[in-house]
Amino acid sequence: MYTVTQSDWEDFIGQNPSCHLLQTNQWGEFKAQFGWQPVRIIAGHSGAQILFRRLPLGYSIAYIPKGPVGEITPTLLTEIEEICVSQKAIIIYVEPDTWEEDFDTSQLIEGGFRESRISIQPRRTIVIELDGDEDIWLERMKQKTRYNIRLAKKKNVEVNSSKDVDTFIRLMKITGTRNMFSVHNEVYYRTAYDIFSSSGNCELLIAYYQQKPLAALMVFYQGVRAWYFYGASSNLERNRMANYLLQFEAMRWAKMKGCKLYDLWGIPDYDEEQLEAQFTSRNDGLWSVYRFKRGFGGLIKRSAGVYEKVIHPIPYTIYAAMLRLRKWDAA
């Protein structure tokens, strides 16, 4: 087996600047705090961080989030399956870090994988290019978004880096209640911040007006990409448009870190024509999120999705029935 240490994996990731955040040591360490066991393998110029979650009777499920890193090769797939068999995985989920239109499925199909019916991380997103100066970014944005960023500055909103995770969690609870969606527990956000900020891969930004926190977000980066995973806002002073300036400052932070792309991470999974036709009338799911994110001038992209290979059919059948009753623990 081609399993490697965390140090070896760190060196491997360093040679792959386009690697996704979810394939880093830090992400494996983070998910290990919530029931997942990371195992890392390298085969030639390719590798994968596999997350295992234990099931009853010694079984497990295997999940490769936004990987493998590098080419999908027969050798790598053989090594992945061998390790998964040793861990009594009933199924392997592979979630390639590739856009749908660019993905060649042949290696996975030949390796016995099929496209899965489930989604784990959001399928569709908006990606903003960070080339050029800030005036160019503003020109690409919708007029209202550009106006709101400038309005927030005019209305004396200030955005600062912070270590105040308690405020972020409080704002997240307010947001979840207001928008009627579930949020992770406090430990989840605190652990994510502690692990990624200690390596310099995460920044907590908070927008204030007269020292009152109005909005906050955690922005993450790895290599040439940054991601907006978690954001929240209060019910106060919403006319000051703090969220818009906050997002703009996160883009500036990502650019400072050397990132070329900023991923807004998650919008409704519909084609652009349908999104544009319905965003003013729908409020369910991620539609309100899309209304906000669409204004920043990025490109709508759809990921290659999830591919799966069943190893133990009988326990998998039982697991699949249970899976229909719960949601995946996505980012």
C-alpha cells in the first residue's frame, strides 16, 4: 500500500498548487474531530486523502472529497480500493475536483465506478477571477452590488480581521433563525477556525458599525484558490449593506494571499437561464443566497459530482436506506 505520513502529504500538496482545500492535511485533521479518519496515499504523481467513517460491525464508508490530486490513474484507483477493502469500506465515494464540462469519466468508469445519485458538497457555484485591480472587479459586478459596496463605505461600515469566534457563532445563529436553515454546532466552527487560522489558511472578517458587529465570514485559501464557506449577519443596520463590503474585503484578502480564483461555494443547482428567470420570486433553499452572490460578477460553474463503487452490496443496501433519512455532513 502507498500510504504516507502527514509530512509526506504536505510535501506532495506543496507540489500541487491547484489542490483543493478539502484534500489538505488540515481538512483531514478537522474532519477527524467529527468522526472521520483520514488516510493519505500517493501513487506516482497522483494521490488522495481518503476519509473513512466507521459503521456498525466494523464496516466503514470511504469518501474522497474534491480529489484525487493529480491524474486519476488505474494504479491510483487500485491502491485506493485496496486500502478501502482493508478498512472494510462498503462503498467508495469519489468527488473529483473538476468542472462537469472538463471531466473525463473514462478512468472511473473503467475502474468500476458509476455516477452517484447523491450530492455531498454543493454541485453548483459562482467563481470570481481575481486578475486585475479592484476597479476591474467592480466593473464586472452588477450595478447594484457595486453600489452597495460603496454605500457600505459611505455609511461608515468597517471590516476588520478578528479572532472573535464567539461573535461569529452568535451571528450564525441569528442568520440560521432568520433564514430558516440549520447551522453547524459551535464546536464545528471553532475547530475549523482554530485549525486553519493556525496555518494561515483562514481569516475571520467582521464588519462593524460604531463597534457593533453587523456581519462576519470565514474565508479559506489553498494554493491559487480561496473559498467563502461560512457567513452570517445580524438583524441590525441592514440598510448599511455590510455583507457586500465584507465579501469585497474577503476577495482582497484572497488576492493578497496570491489567489487567482475566489469560490462563493454553493448556489441552487439549476442552469443559469433558470436561475436568472426565478431568482426574484423564489426564497426557498439557496435562492436568497444566489440573489446575493450573483452580483459579484463571477462565472456559474457546476462540478463533476460524485462517483461511487460498491464493495459490499448487502451492508450497502442497509446503509443506503439509512442515508435517505439524513443529510451528508458537507463543508
